[in-house]
Amino acid sequence: MALTAWTVAQGLIEAGDPAVAFWETLRFPDVIELDLPLPRVRALLTDDDGRIILIKRTRAGHAPYWTTPGGGMALSDATPEDALRRELREELGAEAWIGEVIHERRIDGIRSEIFYAARLTGIDPSRRNGPEFDDPSRGRYDIERVALDRIADLDLRPAELVPVLRATSA
């Protein structure tokens, strides 16, 4: 409609012209929904003692498994590193120095997961506030500090991280 008003104001078309009628019938939807495949970001987060900070996932009826902290980028995140900092605050109540990308994993033909080396600079689990804590049916998210020589004993997901972690500790 703004384009029509401008073209009429400029004298390029007459009000009532068929072009005006065409433009005036066009309407944008009230809500535009986009399903963008934003990358997922995760931290291979270590503490001052060289232990890796993992989340032990426990759900009723399933064997526990361990995963690295992180999650999906949001449209409000300026960079993948900002997304990771937000995820660490939400899931762990943690602050961290974010280093280089040390692993990338294709999830499907579009999405990927980016793993960053990171160093824990502070943690207060009472400050965790991610959406996963709002629904008790999602199970437990326990923070565990694991020595790298114990990694192979865990059901770490994705399993391809085990050799990556061994290589970073060598």
C-alpha cells in the first residue's frame, strides 16, 4: 500500500488505476513464521583441574547418559559464541572463556553442531534457568565434573566426542 501511495503521490499512476487496485489487494500475513535451521553450539568445558563439565541426563525408564552443555542458537544471539554463553548460564549457571572450534558435527543435510573448547571461570548451579527445568517430565540435568580418563566409561552423546576429548587432553 505504501508503494501505491508513493506512486500516486509522484503522479506515476492515477488513483483507481488497475495497478492501484492490484497493490491494494495485497496483504502481508499478520505473523510471519520462519523455521530457520540455526546451528547448535556446545562446550567442551573444562575446570581448573582439567575435568570436563558434563550434564548427566536421567529420565524415568531410560539409562542415564552424559552430554556436553549447550543448545540451539536463538535469533537474538549475535554470534554462536554469544549463544553458547547464554546456554552455559541457562544450563549450568556458569560463565566461561570460549575458545576455538574443535569439532563440528553434521546433524542432517542442513543443521550442524559446533563444539568449542571452553574454560570454566565461574559456576553457581542455583542460577540455572533454562526451559528444560520448567518441565519435570523431562527428567534430571545433573552437573558432573568428570576426569578425562573416565570419559570412555560413560555413555557420552554423541559418542564421536570420546576421541575428540582424548585428542584435546593429549
